[in-house]
Amino acid sequence: MSNPSRRSPRPRTLTESAFIPRIKCPHCGNDLEFFEVSEDAVVVTHYVQNPDSSFSIEDRSIQSTGESRLFCGSCEEDLSELHQRFSNMIF
Ligand SMILES: [Zn+2]
């Protein structure tokens, strides 16, 4: 049963929201650029055929069925131990 006496929730302020530290390369200190390498990626490309029988790319999606690894975009250090955190922060 839900609590009927529940009052409106306290408004969340910016300072109150959880502070999430930036992911930072422990090797070179880079916290700006990163790249991800996905193994066993399946690339699906949708095409539309034009009146002149040529094709145009409509949409492309990449699905990785394998492991993904994270690297520092500056020194290329393997940061895969931070990958889970990284994945949760992609919006
Ligand atoms: Zn680095």
C-alpha cells in the first residue's frame, strides 16, 4: 500500500544531486577524450533506392555483441576497468 500522508517530494537542487566525479585517465590525467573499441560489432545499414537506381544510406546502427573496451583518447591507456561507469554516463 502506498503511503497516503506522503507530501510533495522535496525539490532537488543542483547542489543536492549526487556529485559524480569525472572519469580521468590515471596515466596522463586526460578527462576530455576517450574512445571505445567494441568487439563482434554488427553493423546494420538501411538503404533507400533512388529513382536513378542509386542507393542512399537511410540509417545505420551498430550493435556490439562482444566486449567493449575503453581507452584514453590522449595516451591510449586501457581504461576498461572504468568502462561500466563510462557506459552509465552516456546520454
Ligand atoms: Zn591517458
